[in-house]
Amino acid sequence: MKALIETLPNGNRVVALDPARRVLYLFKDLEKIRAQLRGEVTIAMKDVNPADLLDDINTDVMTPAWVCFRHRPEDIALDAYAGLVDKAQKRVFETRALLDGGFQVIVSGQRKGTGSSRETAPQCEKWSGIELVVASSFAPIHARNNINLGQLMGDYEQLKRLEAGERIPLEEFTGKYDAVTRATLEAGGLFPFVAKYKSGEIRVDAPRNAPRPLTMAEKILASHVLDARGPVHLKPNDACLVRVDGGYSHEFTTAQVHHFLQQEYGADYRVQNANKLAVFEDHLLYADGVARMAPFADKIGTLRKLQREFQQHTGVRDYSAKDGVSPGICHQIAREHFVDPGDFIQATDSHTCMGGGNNALTWGVGATEYAGLAFSGFTFVKVPESIRFELVGTLDPGCTAKDLILVILETFAVREDTLDRVMEFGGPGLASLSMDERATLCNMATECTARSGICEADEVTLEWLAARRPGVTRDQIRARFVAPDRGAHYDGGVHTIDLSKIEPMVAKPGDPTYGARIRELGDVKIDIAYAGSCTAGKEHDFDYYALVLKDALASGRGVAPGVKMYLQFGSEAVREYAQAKGYLDVFRRAGVEIINPGCGACIGCGPGVSSAPDQVTVSAINRNFAGRSGPGKLYLASPLTVAASAVEGTIKSYTPGMFERSNRAVSRQ
């Protein structure tokens, strides 16, 4: 079997296809994929209309949750693309289909690798023999994971030339990148690159630019540049090595991090900044109660065991479950406990960007990159572009930050305005949003396929952090605040959003970008209402749930017959807050099932997961890719809408007094 990259006698390296291997085209017509897997057809790029290729292939499709219960890439590859199913929920790729197919190249449409930061997605391709990934565009974290694995990414025109028998210089694939990314790819991935850097074979100098006004992201990264000699003025696409202040992993990912560190650095490896690194037992805690997860109990147990080994070996912060109860979701606890203004934080989950609500720069990375930065204390960054959202006005009482981000998704994300950019939130309207609402905006930056989200800091930030950082003074907190410079440049533009114009929204099943105004939605009967997750399990979210359910109880109403409403806390602190407010009694009297802190239905691993394709869920979680939270149809909505819909039995936005009005309408009939 011939490798994709050849070294010529003169030392030049070229890319050429192996005639004995094949190219797999992922079409929207799934039967065309099956025909290729069966070896019935041969297709060439010159005969393909790119519009027919499958867009928005998300990482849940490439490696569903149950596939991620394996931590060795060679085992993950056995069920590559197990989440790609037809309308009858039948898998397109059976076990070993990609591995045994003899494919060298895989081709798809726009935004390859959206969704989770799970590195298992590109691993399933690489360890199945794929050496070149071709797409119209790539989601940023997924692209970075490919680079860290040494996996080449190409375009349609390059593929046409390769299929015609041309040998293309390697630099045509790597030359479009900055020097460090190019060196990483040409070295074969992140670990080989780091070895060359440490040996002095590769140098990475701090960028030298003339002084310029900086965005918040540029300013934070500039303050973290490794070996900087004097002030650094960064600009988009600058390549640099930067210090990482902290990070975290959870039982879905820690085992692989541990495995990679042992492989690369030996059994006695050590990590940097252990006091600001953490492990969480939150994602799979309730998987045991989901029928379709029962067969994977042993594998889940192995992941937990390996995470405990990692924690004991490294001494990082330990947020393991106690007596079967998790302290909470990693993103929520991290913002409560250790993400501070001006920090640069990396973690093995795409919703790491939630920490941006704390005026920090945070984003998700794959297991390889996290292992590297945990070991070294630094990582490589290509400075991202930014897009600014200037908020003015205030939200109407029936709207929340979830409605705002759903509007941004349907308006800006579908145009790729936010693609791989940092979404910067500021303006006078931001002051009207609580810290929990700001966290919602930043949390769902990843649904916009953005690099991250970050909010300006103000007195709201100061008071919230002061209440959660014992021993730290207000002056010390304020001194860490980061603001954009006047005149900073935003490649994505500056967009003013009047909060008073935002309407109650949903995202229709299949993708968070399928936004719709509830008043235009029509009558949608629901079976499940799920309230929780990192996006909507915070204190202010519980204020919203309680507000609606108190209103319902005052009108003699509760959760509608035939509807199950689940409510899950984001952390122990949120549970204590709800208890102190008297909310737990409200929820029980309304007929809500209350769940201890942690993840769950959001990733199909807990109560609230649908069990049949005809079930309809309205949920406060952040993404609704097909099959992610069960086989049913899932609408995304705000905490207010989820609670109101649970009472009405259909998707409804909340207005004060709506249940009394509904009672009067029924009595007149």
C-alpha cells in the first residue's frame, strides 16, 4: 500500500494517490454512499456537483457517543460514521465499512466536522486508512484536530488533479498555512512537531508587528505569548506559542489524554499547572439509566477508571462524583471556581467557550492538543479573527439570551460570518444581561462554528466573581479585566443588535441554525420538555423555570398530561441556590422530575432522552443534531419557552398570566 506523501530522490515531497485505493464521496443521497461502500460504482470529482455532497457533517455523525466510549483510536475506527443513518434509522456505515473499504480519500461539502470538539471524529478516518480529507470548508476545532493528527486537508480542484494522476508538491497543501501549522503537518502531527521544537530543529519567534488597537482575543493572546521580549501586538493569522492558564477534561476524554501522554512521554510523565487543571465526572454519570447505553456499561467503567488513574497520577483538581452524585457540569463549575478575566483556558469539550462570559478567552481542543498543553504548559495558536456584536436596548420579558443566540445563529452563522472567529459581545445592552445569560451566549458560540465567544467585563462581572472568589479583592478582580481597544479591527464586522427587537425563538430539529419565530411555528405538540445542561442549568435559568411554573400553579396548572418535564441542575451550587429560593417545592408541585447535577439528555446519556422517532422534545440544550438526544425530533428553545411548553403541551412562548388566560378561554368553550 502506497502512502499519500512520497519523498522523491531529490528530497522534495509530493502528494499522489495510490491507484489501488479509492476515493469515497459522501453524498446527500445516502444510497450513493452505500453503493460505493459495496464497491459497485467508481466516481471521479470531475463528474461530481459539489452541491450534491453532504454538508454539515457533525462529529456526532462521525463518532456517536457510544463509539467514544473506546479510548484507543484503532478501536474507534471500527465504527467510523456509525451516526450516519437513513430515514429508517438504519446505519449507512456498518462496522468496519470504512476500515475495510480500501479508501485513501474522503470527500464532503461545507462545514465538515461541526459540533463537538471530539478528536475521535478525525481519528475514525485516519485509523481507517484515510490520508486526505477534502471538503468545501471545515469547522475550526475539527480542522485543528486534523492538523494535530498530521491529516492533510484539500479542496476539490486538488482532488481532480490527483485523480488525473498528477503528483502535487506537498507545499500546495501546507503552504496556505502559517509556518507553525505547516511544520506540524509536514512533521506528521503535533507530537512530532513538539519534539522538533524542543530539540531546536524548529523555532517559533514571537510575531513582530507595529502597535495597533487590539480586540479582546488579540489582547489576551498577546499577554500570553511565550518568550516575548517586550510588548507584543498580534493580528489575525499570526502564528505563536502561548502559555495556557488552565483547562479540564471529563470522563469522555481523559482516558485518551492519559493514553497519549503515556505513549508519548512514558509512564512517569508530569503536567504543568496542576492546580488549574481539572477532571470532571459529569458526562456519563446517568448513562446507566438509558436503555441503549446499557451494553456499554463496561466501557464506561473503564473510562472512569482511567480518569481516576490520570487524576491520581497528575494531582489535578478532582471533581469526581461522590456517592453517585456529580459536583456538576465541567463548564459551569469551571466558571464558578477558576476561570478568571484575562485567562486563556483550553479543555476537551467544544462548549469550553462558555467561560468567555467571565471575560476570559476559552475554547475546546482535541485530546492530542490537550495532552500536549497539559504536559508543556503552552500550545500553538493561530490568532483568530473577531466579529463584534454591539448590544443595545433590553430584552422583552418573554425573551432570554437563548433567543438572542438563536437569532444570531440563523442570521450570521448560516452565512459563515462567525466561522472560526471569536464572537465579541459588548455595548450598553450587555449590562442588562446577567452573568448566566452572558454564559449562554458564549456557550453557543460553538454552535455558530465560531472559535469562541467573549463578553466585556463590567460591574455585573465584578460582583458575580467577588461572591465566588474568596480571598480575592474587588480591586484584584478589576485589575484583570480586558477590554477592546478603541479602533480595534473586526474582520467579521461590527453588528448592532437591538435586544428589544428579539422575539421568542426555536431551532427546528436537525441543526441549531434552523431558527424559527415561535409565532410562525404553528401547533407543535410535545412529549418531553428538558430543562438543564451547561447552557441552561445555571441559577438565572432556574429563576426562569420557577417564574413560569409558579405562574402555572397559581392558575391551577402544572405539567400537561402526557408530557414529561425533566429539570437538571448545572452544579451543586445551582441546586443549593434553587433550594434556598424554595424552587424545589415549586417544581415538585408542578409535576417536574428533578435530576441531580451533571450532563445527561444533551448527549443521549440521561433522563429526558427520546425513545422513539415520533416523540417530540422541546429542550433548553445547545444542539439538536439528529440522534444526539434520542431518535425523536428535538426543538431548541429558551428556559422560559421550555417551561411554558411543558404546561401547555405544545411549543409556546411565555407571557405573564398566559395560563390564567388559557383557563378562561377553555371555560368559554
